[in-house]
Amino acid sequence: MPPDDDETLKAHAAVETVYRCHSRHVFATLVRLLGDFDLAEEALQDAFKAAMEQWPNDGIPANPLAWLVSVGRFKGIDAIRRHSRFEPLPEDIEEQLSVDMHDALDGEGIEDDRLRLIFSCCHPALSSEAQVAMTLREVCGLSTEAIASAFLVASSTLAQRIVRAKTKIRLARIPYQVPTPDQQHERMDSVLHVVYLIFNEGYFASSGGSLIRPELSVEAIRLGRLLIELLPQPEATGLLALMLLQESRRAARSSPSGDLVLLDEQDRTLWDRDQIAEGSKLVEQALSSKRFGPYTLQAAIAAVHANAVDAEATDWIEVVGLYDILLRIHPSPIVELNRAVAVAMRDSPLSGLALIDAILARGDLNNYHLAHASRADLCRRLGRVAEAKSSYQLALSLAQLEPERRFLQRRLREL
């Protein structure tokens, strides 16, 4: 007896809900069971197509994810056997096809598979660009077109990047597994770096006409939550805190016309107090572990800014102190530059300018527009107009983001 319209609608709605909320869970397990990203994607689509056809007649399964994994696996096996008519099967395929499905279908097994998928996409053998593309495509489920649009590259270029990454995973036989405890620290650093790269591109785009790409920062925060859910570590907690605290300022970081608004000029009533509260709590949690790293320290600095009632109330002594620690455990010219700006706020523009000049004299940040923009701002505040103009013009020649370019042009006009 065919199902009535209400039952069909109910079943289709259930399929759509499961797809929206859990399709990447199912995909992660299918990658492990079938051993191939493209085959798993095809099997995933076939499984959901079968659900649309069968659930109206048979009813919604008690465990929809297990049903989809099981159906997807058999669809994948059929595809492998069809392919075997034209090319030899991989040596270990029989072992893959005979895997015990019980472990694959319980909730813990599926969650473990999501972690395996993240570590595979962020494997250090892949380039940084490939890690980011693979993570957004395979873990988050974003379309190739959406990722290409967010990073302002052609869809064909992005697609080729993903294809090359999958080929490298297959040919290098990169294992689809969570690293052993002794490997975990090194590999976790790679995963956190990829998530932060994704967030940064969303929070402060590297080029183009828009200051922010919120779809990327939202995905990065989602990945951050997933990481501390699956593999809680202090630095993962610190990274999520950092992203939440920075994201809390999103609504105030640009004007209605899309122009850049600096931190000290932002309308703090627009800041997201829920994100600030959550981020501040996570910072305290990560710091209390005594096993924190650079993301936690950056989050602690962001928390000082976020919890100041106005720009004048910022505790610059604490900010500089935190930068001092950050510079010891994670030395870099960018950290030096940020510390120099904080010293200028704590002591005087002249003190900060001396530090920035020393960095530029080494040649470390000569091609970094924000180093020249920071120097220009300090010269402006000191009344050294000719130097300020020169540094603003140099920053303008290096800037790729339109809102930043408009800001620098405005500063030049003001001078």
C-alpha cells in the first residue's frame, strides 16, 4: 500500500534534516569503510537518494545514521565491483569490504571517524592551501564553488587543488586514522593552524572588496567546537576562545558602507556579549591547565580588549606582559610588531616607533603593509607628517584589501 502524502512529506523532511545536520558524519565513516574520498561522496549521495525512496514506504529507521552508513557501504561496494571490470582492485580491498560493521555504526565509531577525517585533510604532507580546501570541502561540506568564491580563486583552480590533494593521499597511502599519542602534538598543531587560517580569511580577508567573509569564520568556529568535543586539549580550547573573542567584534569592525573601523573607534554596544562571555571563560579554562600555547595567549590578549568598557580603559600593561610571554614561546616578527604597538599605547608613540623601526631595519616585514601602516600611525601621532605620508603610501602600495586601501587613502588625505 503506497504511503499517504503526510507520511511522504514527513519522511522527506526527516531525510533533509539528517542530510543538513549529519551528512558529514556519514561521509566520514564511508571514507574509512571504502577507503576513497570520491567513492564515499558518491556512496553518500546514493544512500540519501535511497532514503528518499524507501523511508516513505518503510518508515524512518530507528538509527538513521546507521541505516545510511550501511546502505552507502553497499552502494560503494557495488561501485567498486563495477570498476573492477575495467581496472584491478586495490590489494587491501577485501579487508576493507569485510570490516566489522558493528563498530562503524555505533555513535562513538562515527565520532571517531570525524576526527580521522580532520587529521587526514590536515596531513602535513599536503600543502597549506590543499589542507584548507580539503577541510572546508570534506569536513564542512562546502561546495567547491563556495570555497573558490570565498578565497577569490577560480572554481577550476580550487577543484584541481582538491583533486591533487586526494591523489597525493591515495598515492602516498596517507593513513586515515587519528595519530598515535606521541604524534598527536605535532599533528594537532597542523590541524589548529588550518582552522585558524580559515578563520583569519573570514575575519580579515587577505584581498578583495569585502573586509570580512563571515561564512568562513562561522565554519572555523564550528570546526573549533568540533575539535574540543572530539579531542579536548588546552590549545584547542584557546583557539576557540580566540575565534569567539575576535568574532564578537564583527558587527562593529566595518561601517555601513563597508569601510574599516579601528578597534579604538568601534561602537562597543555592537559587540556580541555572549561570545565575549564564552570566549573569556574558555581563556580562563585554557590558562588554568598550565599547558597553553600561542592561541591561548592571543585569546588572553583579545579578552583584555573585549572586557574593557572603552578604549581608554584597556589595560596596556597586561597586554604588553602577555605579548612578552607570547614572544618567548612563539617568536615571530608579527608578534614583535603587535607588541610594539602595545608598547606605544603603554609608554609613548616614540617608544613603539623605535621598536617598529628596528623590525623594519632587519628587513623582516618590509613587504607587510600593516608594519608600514603602524609606523605611519605613530609618526602621525608624533607630528612627523612627511614620514607618516611616506609610510602610508608604502602601506597603500602593498595593501590588497579594498577597505584597507580606502582607510589608508583617507589617512593620507587627512595629512
